[in-house]
Amino acid sequence: PLVGGTDKMSNEVAVGTYRTYAYVPEDEEFTYDNWCRAVVAGRTFLSGGPILHFSVDGHEIGDVAQLSGPGTVEVEAWAESILPIYRLEIVQEGRVVASAQDLKGTRRLELKEKIRVDRNTWLAARCGGPNYFDGLRHHDVWTRGVFAHTSPIYVACGGDWWIYNESVAQYMLTMVE
């Protein structure tokens, strides 16, 4: 699961930016232990401002959606932000497979798409400021970009979920070294 954040360093940055958010079900009391269980379950998103919601065939962030074989899944996502956002994207194994945008900037974007799935995979949602993913960013006073990114929802296609990518594993080993 994605986890990260920092403390509140000045009054120049809005409360709630650059945080890990974890979904604690409504029927559970909000406690540190329940928040930790939500993090372990992968029900997180990182944010530099926007709030993100994401589901795949009704499954929430951190879940495994089971398919009997190759097919399509329906993804739904929305993002809301106090600062303008320009793009909302669905990412499958690092590639953008669906997007919604508002070239003038908006405080809410929504997306509902059908995505083809041919094998075990993962999907996530992300959003950002103007051309955020192209390098031109809307910045806060500390020049940090406005963005949010969910942990994945995994899709098991025809059995148990398992995914391994040799090039990604090698890249991560290189980073650790």
C-alpha cells in the first residue's frame, strides 16, 4: 500500500495536504488501530490536496476483484480538491488506460469506463494539477505539485492473483542497492 506524509510545517500550506488517507468503514470506530488495519489492507491513497475515490466492479482500493477469465471491468473514480485539478487518470500497471480532464481546471472530476483485462493486473487512480504528469505543475507555496494517487485494486483473471514483472523487480533492487 502507498503510505507517506509529513508534519504541518507552516501556515502557508493547507491542513490535510501531503498525507496518507486510509478508509475506515463507517461501522468501525475511527481509532489508531483501525486506521492501521486499513493501511495494512491497502485501503490508502496519497494526496497533495485532492481527495480520491476509486472502485473496480464495486471493489474498493486494496481489494482483489476476481474474474473467471479475460474480460472487462467497470472502473469508477472521482476526485475533489480545494485547488484546481485538471486531469483524472486510471493507470493499469503504470500505463494510462482512461482519463478525464478539464483544461480550465475544476474542483471535481469524475470518470466511469470499461477496461479490458487479459491477465492478472492492477489498477489505480491518480489526479493532478495542470499538465501534472507532463512536468508542468500547479504548486503550493513550497513548489510541491497538487496530486493524489491511490493504492491499487488487483484483478485476478482466471484464478488466484499473482503478478511479477522482472524489469520492475530489477529496478527496485537497483534502487535499494
